[in-house]
Amino acid sequence: MENVAFISLGSNMGNRLEYLKQAIKRLSHCSEVQIEKLSSIYETEPIGFTDQDQFLNMVIKISTSLSPHQLLTLCLDVEREIGRIREFKWGPRVIDLDILLYNKENIMMEDLQIPHPRMNERAFVLIPLMEIDSMLFLPSSNAPLVEILDEIPDKEGVRLWKQINGEDAFAPFEN
């Protein structure tokens, strides 16, 4: 598994924690994906369309032999299998999976942009991402993530919901 990717997960409908668990389990069942590390889970205010419930957000680090486009297809399949319906932009969702980073590559395709185009504006992405790897830089920037996070005004809207650390990192995701 020669590629490293970071994926953000979010849910704000129904049993949010269960949807996060299901997504991670489905990703881990793909033989071309290995889950390397999980962030803690954060509860966050919605952005864009704000008349909806709060989100649970987290980031995972994976190693994979999938290409970026194959990984996108897998993420979309997982969303669909769990029951995501795309009604309108920034609307409520049972699960949302976004590829944040893939190796240190800049990728521009019609249906895929890496690094994720809005990740440097979202504390709910950067905080859990930095928890996994505080030394990350965006491929298109010389600024470390901590400097980018300092520029974001809404960090207080990201609250620790469930701590994941050390040996028991996978404990909240076991049945």
C-alpha cells in the first residue's frame, strides 16, 4: 500500500456516531485500504446551510493501493451504501466522506480536487487532521497547517466530543 491519504468524515443525521463507525468499517473492508490512524471526534456547527443539526466530524489516515479516482469512487459507494442522499448543497447528511490529501499531490480533475478545495477554511477539518499529523503542509503551500488554522475565525465552533488516543484508538468502533 504505497499511497497515504487523509479522509474527513462527517454526519449530522440520526445516530451520527454509528454512521461514522459504519463508514470506517466499510472502508476497512476494502482490501486495498488500511486504516492507519483515527482522530478524536468533534462536534461542530453546520456551515453554509445552518438550519440543521450539529455534525460529528473526524479525520482518518489510510494507506492504499487505490488511485485517487478509485478512492473517490470507494468513498462515494460507502456514502451511498450508508444511505446518503444529496438533496442540496451543504444540506443534512447521514455521512459525508471527503478526500483531503493524497500523498503530497495536487490533483485537478472535473470531479476531484486534492487537496480538498475548502479544507483550509474549515477548522472542523484542520483540527482533527492536525491531531493525526501536526507537521503536515498542504502541497500547494509552504505554510504549516497550524498557521492556516490560526487564520480561521470559527475555531470555537469545534468542540471535542469523543477523545481517541493511544492503544484504544479503535475501541469506539468495535461492536
